[in-house]
Amino acid sequence: MTENADQSARQRIDKWLWAARFFKTRSLAAAAVEGGKVRWNGQTVKPARELKPGDELEISAGELRWTVIVRGLNAQRRPAPEARLLYEETAESLARRLQLEEIRRLAPMPGAGLKGRPTKKAGRLIRGFNE
């Protein structure tokens, strides 16, 4: 009986990352774990590693990095407000992410405002640079 209770308090790391909405699909979550983008209690792991509440995860997705503590498990993917209840982000991680967002907001990437094809005038200017 205790073995079943113990098993119900555990979940695969790739499934948890998907349910907590860090990745859009479970296969993307598994690929991130395999690629070393997810660390469990400071160690690299495989997608089949079982999590339990209280474990600490370091998750990297592109420029974003989270350090979270697992607070709950859920076998199904639920809406975002419910998914946020599955983890607690550390204060340092939250401060780091907010600072990065502020930097991105104040200094946007060059060309971020450009959308679609260039106008005729812009096309002539572009061709002028190449000649």
C-alpha cells in the first residue's frame, strides 16, 4: 500500500514540465531535458527522472531561465493559472527574469519593429547599399 502511495507522489520530469506549461509538448520537454536545458537539484537528468514536491529545477528555454521549486504534481495539462500552482519560482530567478524583460523593453532588438516586405522606397535604398 505504501508503495502505491509513494508512486502517486512522483511524476516523470518531462511530463511535469509539460503539465506546468514550461514547454508546449511533452516531446519538446523531453528534448530539453536530454539537451541539458533542465537541471534537477543541480544535476543533469534524463526525461524519466521522477520528481516529487520539494525538488528544485533550473529550466532554460532560449534566453529565459527559471529556478523553481516543485510544489505539486498533475498528470494532466491544465489552464495556466492552475499550472502556476504546481511550482514556486525563487526570488532570485524572478528578479533576474524581470531585469531581463526590462532590458529587452528598453533596448529592443534592431529590426524588431519591421514587419512585412519593404516599401518601394526602402527597396531602392537597400539596392543602393549593395551597389
